[in-house]
Amino acid sequence: MKKIENTFAVTGFVGKDASIHEFTTSSVARFSLAISRTEKNGDETSRTSAFINIEAWRKNENTSSFERLTKGTMLTVEGYFKPEEWNSEDGVKHNRVVFVATKFYEPVEKEETPAPKAETPKKKGK
């Protein structure tokens, strides 16, 4: 049976400076990432954008990477989805999916791939 991975990788811009909370042995940085996608429908092209909320956990001695979580920074974020459920004080059940970042780094620029060459028909030999 094929193993199903619970992972994501996305590139976007940090929406605002991260909110960092320190605990006894670890810290969490919560930040939004602006992502977008260009979609083409016939001759019409449109751009769809959204913000996703991300959290990154680190041991307190390893929080220096949080320094790059500032508004406007372009990052590639890799991680996993963590479902959460809770009941509010009035008994209403809530749930959400948290994007947990395990890595974030400056995106690697892709080289543009050259357009494929048109194949010339080969002559059949006799």
C-alpha cells in the first residue's frame, strides 16, 4: 500500500511581521503568507490570491530563523497540516487545519525551460 504523505510546499510573501511567543523550552512564530495563482480561461487571464496562516515551532536556542519572518519577504515554506478541534465556552465545537512549517527559506529561482523544438519528420529508409 502506498504511504500517503501529509506535506505541503508553497511560495509566497510574508503578509505581516510574525507574532512570536516564547515558552519554557520552545517558541512559536505565527505569520500569514500571501499566495497567488494565475489562471487562464480561454483568452482571459485572472489572478487569484489568498492568505494562509502558518505557525513554526523551534527550540528556544534555534529561533534565529524567525528573524526573516518580516512583511514582504518572499519565502518557500514546507511543512505539514495539523487538524485541531476544540469546544468553545458555550459548547460549540470548532475545528481548523493549521499549516505547520518545518522549513522556510528563500525560494530557489527556476531557470526558464526553453520552448520545445519542433520535431522534423524523419525520412524512412528503403
